[in-house]
Amino acid sequence: MKKLKSLVAASFTFFSLVTPAMASVPGVDPSMEAATEGIVAVAHPLAAEAGMKMLEKGGNAVDAAAAIQLSLNVVEPMMSGIGGGGFLMVYLKDENKIKILDSREMAPKNVTPELFLDENGKPTPWFERHTSGKAVGVPGTLKGVETALEKYGTMKLSEVIEPAIEQAEKGITVNWSMAQYIDENVDKLKQYETAANVYIPNGVTKKEGDFLVQPELAKTLKLIQEKGTDVFYKGEIGEALVAEVQKRGGTMTMEDLNNYVVKEREPVIGDYRGYQVASMSPPSSGGLTVLQILQLMEGYDVKKMGVNSADYLHRLIESMHLAYADRAAYMADEDFYPVPKKGLINKTYIDQRRELINPAQANPDVKEGDPWAFEDKGKPAFATIKEENPTGQTTHFSVMDKWGNLVSYTTTIEAVFGSGIMVPGYGLMLNNEMTDFDATPGGVNQVEPGKRPRSSMTPTLVLKDGQPFMAVGSPGGPTIITSVAQTIMNVIDHDLPIQEAILTPRIYSSNYPTVRWESGISQDVILELLAKGHQFEEAPQNIGNVQAVMFDYETGKMYGGADNTREGTVLGVDAVRIIMEKPQAKESEGKGTFTLKVNKLAYPFTASQILIQDGTSYVEADKLLLGLGVDGKDVTLTELTHNGKNYLPIRALAESLGYKVSWNDEERAVLLEKEVASSSGSVNHYSEDKFKITN
């Protein structure tokens, strides 16, 4: 193997013992199948195969990662590709260093902070905004792959691109994941004819099992193989790209492509229960926000609370709100605005923020803190703009080679199918990354020439005894952050094997009160959280798509975990083959004869849990008490027994608790209304928390 080259620039070095302590790492179950010669975890089996080919040929983790990314351009074109950007984090075993390459898209030169405002100074509607040529940032993925190979790889771009060319030219079978995303984005793909010709030929959407050949994309990849990246950044592919962007209202020029630069970054580093977490630095908000969430939760006995208990999820949701408030206020492209990286994860600052978490109720008014008080320099003057666009997608994959090098790589074209703009004659989808800037000017994340929009991508390495043992990441726009944090806690706190840690249902909440949730969160837990003031979305939905690899230093064995929200795949060179099957939709019990709404929020009681008898509305006793946050020992009402279950009258119980009760005949809903007492910001709630860690 060719010796991995080192960077001239300074980089973060982990100092470890010559012979590290060999205690077994978390996240590994002895019953798990293991590899020893290299392993990949990817969202699509064909891209995983492309990476495996490089490892089998003697390539290292970076070579495999390059092949995977180029293959994903073909097999998962709705998520990433050379029309987008990404962050590659690599651990160099020989040097014991972590390096980051930032190939995030850049804003074209001829833009202003008012880019997405209409003639009345209001943000343009989301669909119009993200499918315009204005939404397309200068792509960096291809330059990032080339740079990674030159600095850390052992193979040439012309070699690692070969599997992608073959897949585009000979064709692939559309899997259930691609079919689903095509079907959900028909309007976007049809807006510009070029993409529709590929994914909706003759007006018929590609379905699972259909064959997909992409000759124009194959042509593009062959041009890159033959002529290198200049054909993209200075040649005919770039010229066609720029022409299409300008045709669709954008301002990108060949000068913008020529001037694209891959940046070298240092990871943000934090401790969590004796482990080190190395993650993505600005322009990503991901690493710092993950570290904030973890360090806020570090003050609690998470293991004692239990996996996805109401106690755990309440404190996690509140920690998310605190961290995301700081994210919105302070995080952006550090080349343009200073970011208080030390202050945001300063222990005293984290302790102060944790005091705001009331174990009894949700805080409806979370504001950013003042991390600048813990920095050497004072707080710069800038506005706080709180905007959040619809969740994007993206893709993540993790790789380890037999020499101990690790890659954690998150890459994107932002929304599913990006801007919906495909370069005519060249078959590649273009990003809508400019919409990751705030549409409203004035904040640190406003649109500016040459700037990189704030990202949520969070490629991460977790270390023990100074040695990385876990590479992890996820797609999902701002939900990436919480997916990564929850996976790490599932491994370290809840002692779950990596596959179980990934498949454990996740939540996401960036601000009060709405909580997104995955199927599998129990109804009792949701009711308890509703009683604390959280508002759950009506139906569960998938959050993220985590792919991770693990290394057990005690045994020298490699493991992997894949998500089933796509066709997640783990392949080992000498052993391990895991391909996730499509999850089966769970049947839900139908709604009953009426709905219960508490402070305008509908509670998720099922048909068998509610009934009306003699004109009185009842709910199953245990469920109603949970939903109203009442201890059954304090209730003296007579229960009604029906089909072996006990029920309580809603009106009588609610009025005894101070609720105003009414009936809405049109909605067939029992309405409960009561003003919620505000939580004082001056109270140290943590001091009285039964799950606080005191030592």
C-alpha cells in the first residue's frame, strides 16, 4: 500500500499510548458477525459493492469511499452526486490523526442576501425557491473526491470511477427506496423535462424492479475518467451546467466553477462519559450541536432512565431545543463569521443551560444562550434569524480498511432530487444547497458571494483510549444531528449493539412544541410526553438513515450497522453481508367515535380506548391518567368497566383538574382547555432532578 500522504496544514492529533488499553468497545455483541480485512456500511448494496471492490484490490478506506460516492451518483441519484457537496472525515492510522475535507457547495459570485426575497421583500414559496436556478450552489463533490484520492488514497480517479460507469451504462434495477422517492417527487421531476425523461419516461414513473439505464450520466463519468475533473470545472460539462442554471434563473458562471476550492478543516472535539467525539466543524452546525446535546445529557443517568422512556425523551427533547436555539443564532460559515466553538461546549456554559430543563414540563420559550461569555473575544454584533426549511435527505456511509484507516463521509444534493434540475445531455442532478442559507437577510447564515451555507451534515468518529472505534453519520437535513446523537447514546449509555442502536426508534424536535417520531415509540410514552406539553406529529415517519462501522481493538474485528429506512448494506471483505429489507408497514387501529383534544392538541387514543355511554364520554383509565399527567392514587372517581377494561369519565376528571370542558359537534371532539403555568427561567431545575448525576 502506498504510504498515506500527510497535509502541510496543521491538523488535530490524538495522543495515545503505544499500546492502548484493550477493553472491549461498546456497541459490539459477541454474536455479531465480524470482518477483519475491511468493511463498509452504505445506503445501497451496489454502492457498497463498488467500495468493496477497491478494498479487495488492495485500496484503502479513502479509495473505497471515492468509489462509493461515485457509484451513489448512479444508484442513489436523488440523494447525492457530483452535482452536490459533502464532508469527508478520515482517520489516518499511521499518523494517528483525523483530517477533514470540506467539499460543501459555495455561493456564486453574483448573489446578494436578498436572493430569495420577492418584490415585496418576503421569502419566495419553498417549491419555487428550491427548484430555481438560484438554488444551485457551486458543486464541490467531484473536486472533494479528487482531493481525497490525491492526499490520502492509493488509487487514481480513473480507476475508482469504473464501477459507477458500468452501473450507469449497463443499467441497474430500481429498488424500493428509489421507487418511493421518484413517486413522491413527480411534480419536481416533471417541472423540467430533462429529469422526467430519465425517471418518468413517457409519463410512466419508474417502479420497484424496473430497469434504469443512464447513458448520459455514463457519458459524463467517462469524460471525467478520460479528462479528469477539469472537464467538469473548466470544460464542457461545466459549460452545460452553467448554461442550464442560468436558463433556470441562476447566476452561476464558469468563473465560479473555476474558483471552487476544497477546504481543509479540523474536527470539533468533545468528551462524553470518558469517550472522545470528533465531529464536523463549521460551516456545518452538526458537530457542535451533537456535542451540546450529548454534554447536556451527560448530566443525567441516561442508562437508569432506559431506552426511549418518557423521562429520557423529555430531557432529550429539551436538550435538543437548547442546542438548536444556539445553532440558529451562532453557527454559519466560519470563513465569514466567527463561531463561538469553545463557548458552545464549555462545561460551565453547558451546566448553566442544563439548569433550564424542567423535568416536569416542556419549556415553551427557549432562547439562545451567550456562549461568547466563555470565549476570549467579545460577542460580535449580528442578528438572530430562526428559519428551518423542509427536511432534506442526503446520504452517509462509513468505511474501514485492514490497515485501520476509517472514513466517515456525508454527501448531498440537499432536497430529494436536489433542485430537480438535470443538466441536459449529461444526466446529473443539481443541488438546491443555496436554500440552506436563510432567505431572510441579516443573520450569520445570510446569502453572500463565495460563502458556504450552514449545514447539518455530521460525519463523526467516536474514540476510546485515543483510538477511533466507531464511524457514524446520517442523512436527513437538521434531523441528522439528533440521529447521530441518539445512536451514540444508544451505544454508550444503553449498551446496545450497533445494529440495534441504529434500528431503535428515533425522535427529532428542533423547537417547541412539535416532536417528529418513528414508529415504535410506545403510546404510553407519547401520552406522558403530551402531558408535559410536547406535541407529537399525528403520524410517525422515518428519521435519518444511519450507517456505521465499529472496530473492537480487543479482538481486531470489524462490525457494521445499517439502517432499514433505505436498502442499508454492510459488507466485509472476508465476512459479513447484511442487506436491510423494506420495513413492513404496521397496521394501526382506527379512530373511535370521538377525539379528545387538550389545549387544541389531539390525543392519540385508539377506537378501543374510548367509548360513549349514556351520553358520557370515557377514555381507558390508565391512558387518560397518563395523558393528563395524573397519579391514579389521587383519583376518587368511579370507573366504568367495559370488556374487561376500566374507563374514566373525561368531564368529571378534567373539571376536577381545573380544565374547562366543551364539546365540538362538527369535529366530534371533547375539548379540554387550561392555561399552562410558565416555567421560571431563574429556577435551577437541575438541582432537583431525580436523574441528575451528582459525582
